[in-house]
Amino acid sequence: MTRKIPKYDDYPQIGRLRLDPSLALANSDPLLIRRGLVTGASVVHKFGRNPGVPNGTWEGVLQVAAQFPWLTAAIAVRVKAGGDGADSGTSSPLGAGAQTVTIQGIDATGAEITETVTTAGTSASAPTTALFLRVYRAWVAAAGAYTGNNTAAVVIETTGGTALIQITAGEGQTQFCGYTIPLGKTGYLASVMVQADGLKAADFRLFTRANCTTVTAPFPAKRLKYFWDGVLGQVEVRPVTPMLILPALTDVWIEARGGGAGTEVSADMEIIIYDD
């Protein structure tokens, strides 16, 4: 018996009709997912940049120069001391900059967690209640000025002093081209964009690592999945079928290596997430 694959036209949208995830895959229509019409599905964009990848050295595509640190134990995190007095939600009067910052990642089990902390100007914020094994995104949730965000760089660090990720001054959002598929989810890498300074080529590579909550040897090894040589300008990969299937607890990230001193690079990943 031949099974008919449903087409989008077979299911006209009436109000807020919810579609089965398999139907969305058959139709390859992420717009349905973005509109919230597919139960248990969402779209994640992870983008990052590195303003100065050194020649011949691999670094993560994120705003700070250091490689993204991979934690092996979940720990409370906070906004690091040393910022700007305007980035304060605790002093009176409140600052015109960032007053609260939302931090997102996974806990020791791999479940996605999000917590908002109140900034304290040049002092460190109070630590989160939740313990983070990964922090892959942070953003300014509340500011003291209508068009404002963080006045100075906001660095998220562990309570042990390990810097994790940064919101550059005036941007209000981290830029890190990496993600961890949360517990109970499966990701499908739908597209990748990489871009290098128009005057200096750069190499890019995409890695995955499975079972990130395994934190004792033998560890699951990171695995190269894609490599782009000598990118000058922009390269976009958007195939008909997903580039990768990413099971729960898989780390996925992009690194770059400069072809000249201080090569500017950026990257973007679009990942379609389904509940398991």
C-alpha cells in the first residue's frame, strides 16, 4: 500500500490549527514552526562574531577572544564585578543602563534553564539559584533608559571566577555561535552561514560532541562535521534536507582561524528543535 505524504495544501490553516511535527517535516516549512503552529517544535538561531581571530589560531566565534570554556560541573553563575555604575538595578537611583540580565543554558541533567539576575553596577551580582553546566546565551532584560541596554561589557562568570560569555557594551545580547541540545529534544541543523572580513580570508569548522553530561573519562570526543577553507566574504549552506541530526545533550559550535592579523568573522546556525 502506498502511503500518501501530506501536502501543505491538504491542511488549510484555519485560525490556530496545530499541525503534527511529521507534517512540518514533510512540507519543509519552518514558517509553520516559527508561527507556533506545530506542537512541540521551535526554531533556534545561534549567531556569533569574533572581531579579531588571530592568524593560524582556532578560536570560537564569540565576542571575547578566549575559547568558550566547557564546564564539567554545574555551578552558580553571576555578572562579574568591574562593569559600569550605570548598569545597576540595585542602587538608588537605579542606573540608566542594564538593570537585569537573563542567563540561559542547561543544568547538570541537560534540561534547559533560564534565570534573571539583577545587576549591581561595578560590583558582582548575586549568584543564580540554578546551577549551570552550560551558558550559551545571555541578554539584557531590563534597562533604565527607553533606548538603553548595557553601558559597559557584561561578563557572565561562575562563582569560582571562570568567565563564560560576554555581552559587549551597547549590544544587549551575547554573540556565541554555539548551542547545546537540551534534554528531551532533538535538533536538526537547517542552515549555516559563515562570513569573513572581505580583505582577509578565514577557515571555519563545525564540531559536535555527544552526551555532554558525561563528565568523567572516557569522554565522548568532539567530532568535526564541516570544514570551510579560505572563506572570503560570505558562504551560506541551506540544503533541502537538514545538515545534521543533533540528539539531546549534543554540543554544536563553530570555530574560525584567521588568514591575517585580526580577521573579523561571524557565523550563524539555524536549528529546528523537536520534543522527543
